[in-house]
Amino acid sequence: MTSSKRRAIGCLGVLLALYTAYCVVLYRAQSLLFFPGAGPAQVNDAPPGTHELRITHPDGVATDVWFRPPDGAGPFPLVVMLHGNGDRIDRGAADAFDWLNRLGFAVALPEYRGYGRSGGEPSEVAVTADLARVMAQLAARADVDAARVVYFGTSLGTCFAGQLAARRPPRALILRTPFLRTDMMALRHFAPPFLVTNPFRNDLALASFRAPTLILQHTRDEIAPPEDSVALAELMPQATLVAVDAFHNEPHDPRELLREYNAIEAFLARHR
């Protein structure tokens, strides 16, 4: 073997070792990438009129749920809002309650384990199981119409909405800036998808879902690929796809934000 070949093999060996070390670091850090909002935090007070529920799960972990029905006599249709991975239920809760209560909906904001005052550590499997138990308790309330439940997920919350819909199908589903499957996000970081421990396969969870669905695509989304919204709409023939000129978190144009809210309100009015 020539010296040049030996050097080439040596270089390849070094590159392979560096790539392996990189993948190991990504594998161990993925919980921080998937759930950056987890960890101890100072939680804001709940808005007036909120029922602060505390649900203890079989493993002893307790998670929070903020619930507020509108004024009047129930039972009410229910919107369950599932936030993104960097958010918490206390951020924007008053606006969500006021908006949806005004439309005649009770609103539930379940917190993920590991977030805010909820114990434990988040994962796809654990949080989905928690949400299924939360829904069982909410559906049993006298002020909730269990036959008229809408799941409303945003960003990574769309993944939990999809997993939950596969277990407890709702009357309708809203997916705002959704993911098709998060394991493919590994390719953006030049890592193999099989390393992802929270793959969130919405393509599998929602393949047979046929309830009315609204998909809100942000065409400039730099986090959730806009093509994922299109793929989900193709997967679910009953889905309505609304494209909004926006980045991942908020439309930069107030008119686009209003158009998004109008689409949500019209969808809820049709399927309440």
C-alpha cells in the first residue's frame, strides 16, 4: 500500500470518528432540541375564572391543566390547545381563553410534563399518554360536551395532536405549522433519522383520520417545512389547507394574522 493510500485511509478514519462523535452529541442533546421550553420556570398566574386542574399520572408525575368554560349553562364544545415546544400554557392564556370563550367554546390548556409546574421529563410517548388521560377526565366533566371536542395544535403541538387523535379521535382538528414526521429533521443536521427517539410520525397517526381538519401553512416557515403541510393535506382528503404569508411563529403582516384567525373562526363555526 502506498503512503498516499495510507494517508487517505487515515483521513477517512478521522472523519468517520468525528462524524460518529457528532452523531453521539446530537443523540444525547436531542431532548434539548425537541423540548427547549422544559425545565423549572416561574409560571404566571392563571387568568381570572380559570379552573387550575392538577392530574396525577400512574407513574406519580403530576401535570397541570388550565380550563375555562364560557359564561352560561353547559355543556360546551371544547377546544384543547397544544402549544409548541418552546412555549408554556401561561403564555397567552388570557387571549386564548377570551377569544375562544367569546365563540362559545370551553378551552383546555394541558401542560406537558417537564414544563412549568408539571413534573417529570417530556417525551413523545409519555406526553401522549398524559394527554390521553387528561382528555378522559375533561370528557367526563358536566360542563364539557365530549362529542364536540377540537384539538388545536401549534408547531410541535401538532405532533401531540396527531398522536392524541389516533387514540381519542376528536370532532375536528386544527394543525397550525405542522410537521409530517420529525425524525426526518435529523437530515437537516446531517444525521440519520433512526437516531431520533421522538419521531412523531404524523403521517402514520393521521393516515386514517377522517374528521374535519384545518391545516394552517406558513409559507415562509423556517422550522416546520411548508411542504409538510402540503403532504398532510394530500394524506387527508377531508383537510382544508390555508396558506398564510408568514414565518414559523407569527405572520409579519397583521392582515395575514387576521386572515389566519378568520379561517380558524370559520372552521370552528362550521364544526362546533
